[in-house]
Amino acid sequence: MAEAPAREARLRREFMGQTARIRWHELQTYYARGSVVAVDAGLDLVEVAVQLGMDRADLFRAWIDAGQVAPVSDRQALAWYEADEVLWAVVAAPWVLVQWRPAPTATSAT
């Protein structure tokens, strides 16, 4: 059991370092494979990736049941495609987790 906290901390560091903004257009191949999962903006994207890596199925089931984690729908994919949207993303193999957040405005960036 002592290994679990160390593994969780390592995953958190790795996912934090791999999280970046990416244009939806660049994720089309992954979307076509069914590998892209949307994460609600109310959740911490890195934390979701960590819990996926830790195989916390009960927590994931709760997020899915609450509609906070789900495969990207065709409707959402089209909207992001047409808007040339930029999303936060992290790879938690075999999944690509994405999260839309509004771009910071000049007043919120200060």
C-alpha cells in the first residue's frame, strides 16, 4: 500500500508536465479512433488523469454518472471544429483527456 501514494505523486508530476493547450483540429485522428474524453471544467484535468492512471473505477463511474466525464459527442466535436477551439489536453494512454476553458481575458489575466 505504501507504493500507491508514491505512484500517485509520480503520475501527478508526469501529467502536470504533459498537460498543454492544443487546437481541436490536431486531435481529429484521436477523435476518429474514439480515444478523446471530455472532462467538465469543474474538475481538475490533471487529477482526472491521475485517477485514471490509478484505476480508480469507482471515482470514474461517479464522474461518468454525473456527466462530468464522457466521450466527446459528435455535436461537441463539430462545434469545436467549426470554432477552431483550443482545449487543455493530457494523454492518459490510451485516452486523450480534453477540457474546454474560456481563454483568459485582458482583465482576468491581471
